[in-house]
Amino acid sequence: MSALRKKFGSDYQVVTTKSSSHQKDKRRKRQRFVDKNGRCNVQHGNLGGETSRYLSDLFTTLVDLKWRWNLFIFILTYTVAWLFMASMWWIIAYIRGDLYRVHDNKYTPCVANVYNFPSAFLFFIETEATIGYGHRYITDKCPEGIILFLFQSILGSIVDAFLIGCMFIKMSQPKKRAETLMFSENAVISMRDGKLTLMFRVGNLRNSHMVSAQIRCKILKSRQTPEGEFLPLDQLELDVGFSTGADQLFLVSPLTICHVIDTKSPFYELSQRSMQTEQFEIVVILEGIVETTGMTCQARTSYTEDEVLWGHRFFPVISLEEGFFKVDYSQFHATFEVSTTPYSAKEQDEALLMSSPLMAPSLCNSREKNSSLDCLELLEDLENTSKLPTKVQKMTGRDGLPRKLLRMSSTTSEMTYSLGELPMKLQRISSVPGVSEEMHVTKATKISTETISKSVADLPPKLQRMAGGGGRMDGHLPPKLRKMNSDRFT
């Protein structure tokens, strides 16, 4: 980070202190794709003949309708069905003449005590609701009434199952469970574990858990392809821990969801200054199974570019009390400013890359009487630091570019040191370009021969006589070995 301070200079503190006020002044509202409550602002128009598809799935269509339309259809369907069936009973009584022979005690009507439309309607209600007051009843002298009674029972069961089931599903929808799942009003960008990180907070207001809770993030941003095609709502995935399993949540207390801004992130080139001109929307999707009902629940929200606070961090909301942990939801949305570089992750990686790792080989070559072990220790220190980005750490590995440069530089240094120990004449010869390696070998052989001669002078007289001339040593060998030895050195 010291290299960053040297590069970025004095404007580091100025930008961070003015970030909050600048963002508040720049807050602007624009059309969102997903509202804060999770509702998608999409309307389907010009369907043409495709509207018939809604009728093919009538049950789902009714469930998806708003409550006022559901209640209207519910009341209207029962009213029409009751009036229709009551009219059928009145028509049977009218055709048979029961309406005109009410006071004839010797006549047996189709339905007793049905003499007008209201009485026919009451008979239908008593039959449908199985109330059975006993004053109106069907007789065995009316076969058409028996057939209508069976049709009424079947039709009434179908209508009850359809409408009551629709209302039950409408009331027990898991969308209402999503009302007790909270998202922070703003997302923040700050440093965490030495890396620039995008963060937002998720909370569960109920004591019942969300089983197998999983969170996903999408970024919606318009872009143009190299072929010239314009994509108004291009969806890109934001990694919030899919590779490490951090996207699987144990949502008992509020959690801070993190997206590390690295080379694979869409925000890799995003800085505090460029964020003022960018237009994007982060869509957050939380899915899980409701523990009490076993139904799948999904909660959604979104963050636009003016709802992402640079250089902020969330207030802690969990405190330890006597025997339990207490969550203070009054601080759930609260943030505070922290010291954060206003530059993008890409610029930080470039600054760290230029500061020390690639300069290590030249530093090793510039030191006098330096060894390759010292350079290795220097690079090991660079690798062990936690402040280096992943890209730089990989480059400083054992098989990376700086290590290769180190081996080349250390070889060159060793050659320089070895040449420095030779006589001046040999150094001049070795420094001339185009001199073959054979000359170096000859000179080195001569030097080694002189060294051996000096060492022989230190031996005892008897050994000096044996090591002196080849003929004197050969005098002690058999004739055959002397011949082989002479052929070897000729």
C-alpha cells in the first residue's frame, strides 16, 4: 500500500472525505428494472393471439391476479352459479305447473313449497350448503328434478374446489414470507481483507429459518458487442461466493454479502470517479424454503449506481447479552465512512505490479557480491505479504516471470564474479565478443595445471618422484600396462 500512496499522492484523503456528500448531491432517479420491493417493472404488450395461452393455464392466471380482481371473480362466479341453478329449479316448477297448484293438497309437486323464484333460490341454497331446513324438499315424482340435483352437486363441487383452492393458494403464497426478509437500502464498496469488495446486508425478521437459503447477484448494464449489436439489458453474473460455497447462507442473523472485485469482476475497472458516469443495476435474488410450510420463497431487490456508496462500511448490529445474541435492526441500514482508495482494483494491481515484484531482479543484479539466495529471500517476502493481489502473487511464484528473470540475473552475476577472479589478460579476452568457449577452456586448463604443479611441490620427495615424470611412474608397471598407458596419453 505504500507504493499506492506514493503514486496517488495527496488527493487520496481529499476524495474519500468528500465521497458521501458528492454522492448525495449526485443522487438521481431513473427507471429501474427491479424495484426495491422486488417487483419487476416489465409489461408485456402486443401479444396478439398469444393471450389464449393465459386461458390454457387459468388457475395460475387467477392466482397471479391482484387481490381485488380475485375477490371480484370469486363473488361473481358464485353469484352467477347460484342464479343459474335457482333459475333451473324455477323453470322445472313452471313447466310442471307447480307454481299454480300450491294450495292443492292432493297434488305432489317436484319440489315441495316452491311456488316462485325466491323460494326456488332458497331451495338451491339449502341444497348447496347442505343446510336442509326441512320445509322444502324434492319428491320422487320428478325424475328431471333428480337429474338436476345430481348435476348441481357435481357442478358445485367443481366450483368450490376451483375458487376455494385459488383463494387458499393466493393467501398462502410465499411472497408474503419475503416481506420479512430485509435488504440494506444501500450497497457499499470498501477494503476487506486487503481487497476492494462490494458489500450489502441481508436479514431475516422471523425466528423461523430459511432452509437451504441461497443468494445470487446479477448486474444489468447496456453494452455494444464488437459486431455492433446493442444489448440494452445485458445480464452478467456477480460472484458472491459460488466457488467457495459462501452463497449458501445460514440466515439466522443479519449477514454481509461480499463480492470481491478482482480480474473476473465486471467492476474491475470501476473507480470512484468513473462510477459517477456509469449506469448499472445490481439485482439481488435470495431463494430458500420456508421452514413452516415447505414452500420455496424468493425475495428480490436492486441497487442502482447512485445507491452504491464508495468508501463506506456497515455498522455492527449484533451484540452479546446475558445468554443470547441481540440484533439491533435500528442500525441495519446505517453506514459510516472509512479510508478507501478512490482508484479501481485494476489501477491498484498495476501500481503494485510496478512497485516491487518486477523490480526485484534488477535490485538483485545491482548489489555487489550478492547471491541468488538473497534474491530468493526477497521474492519470498514479496510472496508472503497479504497485501499483494492474487495476480501479482501468481507472477512471483516459483514458475513465474520474476523467478526466471532472477535465475538469468543470478547467472550473469556469477559469471561476472568468476571473471573478476581471473587475471586481467583473461578478463580482456573473455570480454571481447566472438571469442569461442574453447579459448576459455584452454586458459582455464592452463590455470588448473599451474595450480596442480604448485600442489605437487608440497608433496614428500618420494611422492614428488612418482608424480613428476610419466616415465618414472611407468617404470614400476608391467610392460603391458606401460604400453596401454603410453597409448592413452599419445
